[in-house]
Amino acid sequence: MAKYSNLSLESHNISLTEHSNMPVEKNITLERPSNIKLICQFTTSGDLNSVNVTWRKDDEILETNYLNATGSILYTQYMFTIVNSKQMGSYSCVFGEKKEQRGTFNFKVPELHGKNKPLINYVGDSVVLKCKCQDCFPLNWTWYSSNGSVQVPVDVQMNDKYVINGKNANETRLKIMQLSEEDRGSYWCHAIFQLGESEEHIELVVLSYLVPLKAFLAIAAEVVLLVAIILLCEMYTQKKKEHSDDGKEFEQIEQLKLDDSNGIENNAPRHRKNEAVGQ
């Protein structure tokens, strides 16, 4: 600690009780080398002297720096310095009584933030992919592309369709011009910090203009089919109505013929009767 006295001090604590059902965890973001003080306090109704206290980094047992008891609370402290990525990871305080109680401090480098949803663009367009690190400043940014499991660095020197820049040190932008369908896939922004590396991916979807055209043609075909069905139904209904009218007209003609025939037959006896009276 004396060797790194010029570094800032990060202090973090966790509280546990004998009734804690789940391990307690605390995530800590660390960008640069720092002196670290971790404190755990354990509250129990039992004998504090019977509680076994250990510190661990992952599965490695560490030396306890400080142990103190006040009333029903047991305090333990671990101080160290993180200067490289190997010292990052999980540090745990473990209290062993009737059952083990554990508090864990997880040290990690800052996370990057990109676009959560896929970016959808069309062939021939340009697109800008953006990654940002909130309240942190990476030493270096790198972009990779992948269309599967292999990441390939984006080479702006060999390919002039790519431009990498950023308005601020905590962000990076990748501009891709004259998009083609081969440009679709995953793009990864990679940040290097003093204590490790972090990355985020953005999904790029490149569509041909035929895609919306196909959808339009499909809708148009459905409309044409629907109109054709309606017209056929109307023609069928009209034709059926005409047949029905023709049938009624035929019946009316037949009825008139029948009425005329009956009239002639009724007039014939009357005519003969009039002739007989005349004689």
C-alpha cells in the first residue's frame, strides 16, 4: 500500500446477518489502478469468538488484515491494491458459524453501451455505429466485424468504405458507406483500459430494396385476388337473378296463353247460344 500511496482509495462494505438466506454481492466498476479497502460486518446472536472468518479471491484463501468485535457485530477488513487485470475479479468475506454466510465484491472494468436493437438499413445507404462508455475514458478503441464466430478487425487503411472517429474520448463511431448485403452481421466495439478490456456488439441488418417491394407486391396480389372474388360473386348473383327473371317471364307468358285459351273456350258456347236465340 505504501508503494502505491499516490493512488486513490476505494472503500466498499457489505453487511450480513446470521439469518441471511442468500449470498450478498456488490458489483464495483474500476477503470484505473486504485488502493482498495473492503469491509464486512456480521451480526449474530451467538458467540462471536466461535465465528470463523476468512477472505478469498475466487477460490484462493487470503490473509485477513483486520478483525474486531463490538457488541453482537463482527467486523473484518481486507486492504490491497489493484494495479493490473490479474487482480480484478471476485473478493469474498466468509463467516463460518452454524451455516456459512458470504459477501462478495465483484471488480470489473466499465461496461460499453451500444445499440440494443438491430440497425436496419438498405443497400447503397450509409450507417454510423456508435459505442459509448459512461463516465470513463478508455486508452484505446478498436472495431471488429463478424459474420459468425470469428472476429475480424475493421481495417480503415485498406478499405475506404470505413471511417472511425469519435467526438469525445469516451465514445467511438464507425461509419460504413455504400452498404451491401455482405456488410450485414455483428460489429464489436472493443475498449482497452488499464485494468482490462470491455466490448459491446451491434447487429447490422442490410436489406435490398426488393424486400419492401416484395411486400408491396404481395399486398397488391391479395387486393387483386379479393377484387376478383367480389366481381365473380357479383357476376354469379346477377346471372342467377337474370335466370330467375327469365323463369318468371316464361311463367307469365304461359299463364297468359292459358288465360287466353280459357277465354276462347268460354266464349264458344256463348256464341252458339246467341245463334240459337237468333233463330
